[in-house]
Amino acid sequence: MTPDARQIVFENVSKFYGEVLGVNKVNFSLQPGITSLVGPNGSGKTTLMNLMTGLIRPSRGAVCVLGLTPRQPIEFFRQVGYCTQFDSFPPGTNGYDFIYWPLRLHGFGHDQAAKLANEALERAGMAQVARRKVAGYSKGMRQRVRLAQAIAHHPSVLVLDEPLNGLDPMARAESITLFEAIAKQGMHVIISSHILEEVDRISDRVVLMSSGYVVAEGQIREVRREVRDHPMQILVRCSNAARLAAAAFELDHVVEAKILNDGRGVLVRTRDAEQFYLLLNKIASGGLVEVDAVAPADDDVNSIYQYLIGSDGGPA
Amino acid sequence: MSAQDLVARAQKWSKDQPWRLYGSQVFVLVRNEVRRNLFTRRRIWIYLLALIPVVIILTHVIFDKSGPASPAQIETDTEVLAGIVQLYYLRLGIFFACMAIFTWLFRGEMVERTLHYQFLVPVRREVLVVGKFLAGAVVAIALFETAVLACFFLMYSRFGSAGQSYVLGPGLGQLGSYLLVTALACIGYGAVFLALSLLFKNPIVPGVVIMGWETIAPIFPSWAQRLSVTFYLKHLCPVSLPMSGPLAIFTIVAEPVAPFVAVLGLLCLTIAILALSCFLIHRMEITYTAE
């Protein structure tokens, strides 16, 4: 088996919605196991998943899943199951029909489709309410019935967009156990979340996204290290900017200290924001510099990382 | 590449296709779409479109207390029936019903945010187009054939035995033609509106343009007329209407063609438009927020 036949490969993939960027220049290849796509809302996670499953086409580049593309729909969608975030269902459908009829489209006969549908409903904990109309389900039940549909045909790649949204703690724990069991069978499970904490413990690797870009990717420890080493920009509005810049330069972790054009502040790039803040406090308390404002100057990977999982790599 | 190579490649391609799977997928799609389109309250106004003439004729039959109508009037009523089919059903009823049914097949699913379920199953998008088209055709044909049948039998029911003789004599051929024309109108307009729904987010305005085109096509050269659905249907109508003045534009046949040519012509036009839909569906993406 060639490596591509077991991987999900994104090659220089960009997607634009008109002039709006969806994702840009995405390059990675994923091995089987649990991969989490993590990033704030609007960072491009769903776009990436839609590209992976052929719901949208890349503006540039190519996506390949286990050596297949959505242009070969029969082979492709037998391998791929996608639980989207769209909380909508065909009108009038019940839980069982919602899973049974797509299985018939897979080519399964009545008996086999019924067996697979019941099995999937059982695994998602929905067997008891399968004959009820979906319109009467709670948000968590709708989420679980969509999950049941995605796993019903035993795909090799399971793509789950915010699968834990709307689930109570018990259902959340059951779902996580289910994802782990699927991954242990050598399958791909791709999970998106805007909270790394909830997928942190089960993920084999993480793809960190921000504003349409993959900002870090790899095993969770590597990502933490990569992010921690990335310089952070801090804007300080103050009097005597030259004095502050000179003091900052004496610190090893400061990569750059640039005096602003109006002379009323300094833009500092540092690998250790905590140490810089300590210096700033010292200078300010000594009365050498009068500080008006301090703020992170960019929405870079470090600030996203802090937002997602906390500066020390622990849970936020 | 020689013609023989081309044929050999086509044969190999055909042999490699899982036709049985396609067939079962089309069956499932038709079954689901028919349930979704035919048995919903949202479609009541389409039933009304089909049944308005039936109700009018039925009212006439019920409240006409003057006994069996004179056999001499059969000819007049035959023209009235021809008017109902040609001017109401073919020009308005089937046109607007097909606009509602066929544009909703894909566009409706975009509005309801359920189309992604169809795109995430191992079904070729061409099969999806064919399945949905057939479902729409089944619904439209079932509805309008029933309505035309009802109109026909109600129309001649008040003539007693004379009406019975007419129905079993020349009337039977007319009925066959009306049913054929109705079915062809459903698939012809259906294909047009299916393609429009894949081309435009709001297919209503292009639909009105199509209606205008279907009306004024007779004043264009004959090659252009062949791009209209009514061009073919007019050749198959069994009774010519005595229209004069501007209204003659609805019934005039400038260049008569044989019925089988008209049927084949309309089927070819339908297939060509469906092929366009198959091409367009590949460009379709799931971007509900843009709808």
C-alpha cells in the first residue's frame, strides 16, 4: 500500500469565497488516528472539512483522501463519513429513516441497511427514539443522530465538525469513547473544535488554525513547543520610548524593539512576554518611563494559543 | 482516434459502469423525492392548478339540469376541451407546476440546508440529477394526466350514449394524444426548470423569460422555434383551435412536422438540457450562507 492510500493529503490548498478567504496555502498530510482541527470561530476549520469531503472545491491545490478524490464519489463516500455542523434534516423524517435511506443509496439491500442503521443508532445511543420524528429531538439528540448517520456505513475516515456541541457530559464522554474506539481500529477521525481542552486528551495530533491559515500542526507536544517559541508582539504606548527600547534590547528574548513613528511608543517582539512585562513594570515603577498603554499588537499564534489552551500549555 | 477505437472505448466504459447500482440509487431517489414532493401540504396550490378546469367542468355537469346534451354539441365541447388542454394546461398549469416542482428539487434543498446529505453519499451527481428529474416527472405527470383524464371523461359524460360512442371512437385517439402531450410537456418544462435552478439562485425571473420565449417563439425562424417546448407540443395536439388575430400565435403551426419527429425532437431537447444539468451539478458547492 502506498503512503497516500492511508493518508489525507492537502497540497497547497486555498479556498476563496469570492474575495473572502476561507483557507490559504494549506499543506499537510494526516496519518490514521484522531486529528483535531482547533481554532477560533471563522478560522477555517469547517472550510477545511468541507474541502476534505468534496462539499466545496479548492480554488487552488488538491485534496486527496486515502488516494481518492470526491470525483470518484462511489469509492470516495464509501470510505468517508461526515457529520456536519448543519443542524437541518429532510422534512418529516424520523431517526431510523434518516440513516436507513442513505444506506440504501450506498447500495445495501433492505436487510443489510436495516441492520447497519440499527447498529449505528445503538452505538450513538439513539435506538430507543429512532422511530420518533427528528423535528421532535433535542439538540443533543439531533447531534447524535447525525453522528449515527456518519458512522453507519463503517467509513475509514470519519470527519466530525464540532461533534461535542450540544451534548450533555454523559453523551460527551460516550462520544469521545466512540471516537477513540473507531481510531483504534486504524481509522482516521478528524474532529474540529474551538476548545482544545475538550479534544486535547484524545488527539494524536492537532492542526491549529487561525484566519484561514494552519499556524501549527503536529503532535500536541510539538505544537505547544512551536507556539511557545514563536515571538509575540507587544505594543507599549509611553513617554521616553528610546529609553524603553534600549532597556528591552538588553534582554536576550527580545528579538526586536522598534520606536513608533510618532515617538510615543515602542513595538517589541519577544519570545518571553512574561519577562518583558516584568522589565516594563520595573522601568515604570522606577519613574524612568511613563506607560500609557500596553497591548498585544497582533492576533498571532501565541495569542490564539493562549486563548485556546493557556500560556503554559495547560487547560485554559 | 478512429471510430472503431471510439466505439471500443465507449463499450469498455459502459461495461465498467455499475448500472445495477445506478438503477437502485435512482429508485431510492425517486421514492424519497416523490414522497417529499407529492404528499406535502406545501404542494396544495399545484393540485389546485391541475384541478381548476376539472372543478369547473364538474360544476357544469352537476348543475346542468337540462338532461343529456345534444350530440351536435359534442364538436363544440371537443374544441372547448382542446382549448383547456392547449391554452390552460400546456401554457399555464403545467408550466407553473413544473416551475414549482423542478426548481425546488435542488434549490429547495439548498434553502432547507439538506442538500449536503445528497452530496455525501456514494452517488454520482449525474445519477442524482436523473433521479430527482424522474421524481419530479412522476409527480407532475401523475397529477396532470389525472386532471386531463378527469376533464376528458367529465366533458363527455353529459352526452349520454352519444358521448360514450364518441369517447370510444374518435375520442380515444384524442385522449391518447392529450396524455402524450401532457407527459411530454411535464418532462420538457421539467428539464428546463431543473437546469434553471442549477444556473440561477432565483429561477423565477428566468422562468418568466422562458414563458415569454415560449409565447413569442412562433414569430422566430424555424431553427429557433425548435428551442421551445411548445413548438413540439403543438404538432401533437389532435384538435386545432379556431383562433384568429394575435391569439393565433398560441396555436399556429408554421412548419408542420410528423408526430414522431415532434416526440423525438422534444426528447432530444430534454436530454440535451439534462446533460447541461449534469454538467452544472458538478460546479455546485454547499455554501448555504451564500443562499
